[in-house]
Amino acid sequence: MPNANEATSALSQVQDRAVSELLRVAPVADDLARRFQEAGFSLALVGGSVRDALLGRLGNDLDFTTDARPQDVLKIMRPWADAVWDVGIAFGTVGAQKEARVGDTDRSFQIEVTTYRSEAYDRTSRKPEVSYGDSIEEDLVRRDFTVNAMAVALPEKRFIDPHGGLQDLAAQVLRTPGTPEESFSDDPLRMMRAARFAAQLDFEVAPEVVTAMKEMAGRIEIVSAERVRDELNKLILSEHPRKGLTLLVDTGIAEYVLPELPALHLERDEHHRHKDVYEHTLIVLEQAMALEEEGPDLTLRLAALLHDIGKPRTRRFEKDGRVSFHHHEVVGAKMTKKRMTALKYSNELVKDVSQLVELHLRFHGYGTGEWTDSAVRRYVRDAGPLLSRLHKLTRSDCTTRNRRKAAALSRAYDGLEARIAQLQEQEELDAIRPDLDGNQIMEILEIKPGPAVGQAYKHLLELRLENGPMDHETAVAALKEWWAEQQG
């Protein structure tokens, strides 16, 4: 625990950061606040915006709260903002975009103004019931965590912190403004938000909050799949996903939202012949993150997280004492599709992640480099646009502590990538097609559009994958030979 001097110093640093951040956005925030003031209403920067200002990481997304009702907010915002949208107005929120000059640069701010409110679930509802409040204190007490229950009244810059959020921020701890039980009963999704903020901010979760999460884990079932999915995405895309995922597993919440993850805690056999698949999965996720080149990649991270979920269902204890997981990649791909579909992920993302899960073991048939050119072509063809991610996932899947084995795997994959690059240079592997197209096939065989054209195309594609490019005459001869066999 920090001593009194350290705590005072931490608070002082937090406040200094906040002042500089708030001054940076003051031209926009103060201008909007004056307009609310002139209309007889109050306005305050609130929640995540205040938290991030105190952490020195305030971006262009600004959250405000007000005593004005949504229709009044619209009247004030429309003449001022560059664009206004009211998709969240049923929950008291009006969104806007505002271009403004801050210092020497032009900035685009995304703004949300929400009427003071309180919300709660009943025992059977999947949607919160919203009622409007009359004071900012009433609004702050219903927020999820104390670090998100601070506000700065504008334009006078008066700091409002009735629940000790500043101290918790300095201590890097997540607590609820009221009791955790009341908070999670109002909105069970807050239990997942605790895990998400722990992952995003690298904060600890207060013991009483963890206890309530364990006791109330089942309440997450009344939350819609879309809201659960969105929280899970934010957690997975954070800087410290292991922290959040571990909390979900340890509290039992993962059993309801992603049960395949805790299932990876396989009981070891008596000889300890296979590694902990759960721990292996978290390491693979972190190693995949380290290979990302253009920021967090949800497709790659989900594939890393789910790549081995087929293992529990395929585990076999062999006669020689070994443990096997035959075809776990195929089973895992089906499980991935089922879970992601249940969480309402897009069809495209479900397809991509499932395909990566199914392909993640393919490389291990490469051995010491004895694949034919045909096998390399098929590897590239099957991966398609996911090839770069498959490279990263396959490399990340090596978590052995045996340095010699790890180095050998890395060299082998280096060799495969080099061969892919060489073949791509020669053959344009990314767009492998037969040497004759559909029109040429119909002309040569003197047939009309129909199934036979597709069968001929498929045959020529197999020849292309097996043998590489053919010149026109060879391709025509191969097509006629195949057609003759079909007629015979």
C-alpha cells in the first residue's frame, strides 16, 4: 500500500494531468456549456472523459451530462454542431460531431450529451428501463465505477467527486459508487465492464467487487448477446486482455458468455504429459498481439483465443501414455462458428475466425520442408486473404520452452514463407486460376453454360495447383483429354 506522501504525490500528478487535458478541449467544451447556460441548463464533462483527462489520455470523444431533457438538448445542439444524431435518444443521449480549432490544429470531436438518468433492469428484461433524474449527484451514483463517477461542471471547471473516484484512480482500483450488488443488479453487464476496464487500464478490481461478480455471475444471462459481444470485443482489443479474461474465468462469468475458455482448464494426466491448454491459449494470444503491425486485430486475437477450443472434446489418452487431440482444429472451427454466431458476430468475421482455427495446424505437416510446390500452392489458396494472419497465428502457437524445438519450428516457417514468396513471384499465387476461363472452356468443348463447365473449370484448377502454370496448348490438350474421359 502506498504511504500518505506517495498517495498525495499520485493525486497531485493526476490533477496536473487533468488541468492540461481539460484546457486542451476547453474551446469546444466551454462554448457548448455557455449555450446550455444561456438556455437555463447546466452541463458537465462526465464519466470516461473525466477519467481519461485525469489519466492524461483524453481523446476526441467527449461525454457530457445535463439536466436538460433530450428534446431541449437537440434544440441547443443542432444550430451549433456540424452533425447531430439521435439514435440513442430513447436512452437520453444525443450525439454530435463538431469541428474546432484547438491551438494550431483543426480537430473533429465526437460528442455525446446525456440527460441525468437512472436505469435498472427488472429480473426478466434484457433492456434497461430509463428514467431521468434532476441532479448530477443522482446521475453519478448510478454509474458503474467510482473512476467513472466524476464530473467537471462547466464552464466554471468545478470538480465533482462524491464517491472518491480520484483516490481510486490514483490507487488504480475499480470500485462501485454504491454496493457492487446494487450496481450489478441495476445492470449486470457492469460485471463484464469491470473485466474490460481492468484489461484496458491495467487496474485491480476491489475484493468486494470480485466477490459480487462471483455471486451474481448468472445474472449476465439477461443481457443481450450484442451488448455482451461488444464488451468482449473491447476487452480482447485492450492492452492487457489476459487480465480481463482471467477475471471472467475466475469469477465464473465466462461460463455464461464464453464457456469454451474455462473448459480449456483440462485436468492433467497423472504423468503431466500435456501442457495446460488454458495457459497456452493466453500466451498464444499475447504472442499474436506482439506480431500485430497496424494496431489491434480482432480477427487475429479471436482466432488466437479460440484456436484450441476443440481440444477438450477430442482429448484421448493413448496406450503409450501420450495424450492426443486428433482433429481438434476441425472440431474447434465448428465450435468457433457456433459460439460466435450465438454472440451475434458478423457472418464475415465468423467465417474468417473459423477458417483460421481450422487451418492453424496445417503448417505442422510441413516438417523439415518436404512440401511439394503443389502443397504450398494449396496452403496459400486455402488461406486466401487470411494468409498474413495465418502466418502470425501459426508462429504464435509455438509456446514450447525447449529453445531448440522453438528455433527449429521458426526456421521451418521461415522456409515456408520464403517458398511462398518465391512461388508468388513466379505464379501470382494470390489469384490462382485455371489456365482457361469459362468462355474458353465452352468454346473449346463446344458446349453451353451448365454444370459441365464448372466441372471442367474445377479440373483445370486442380491441375494448376498440382503442376503450376500451363501454356495455352498444354491446357487445351489437358481439357480435351479430360472431356474425352467424361464422354467415355
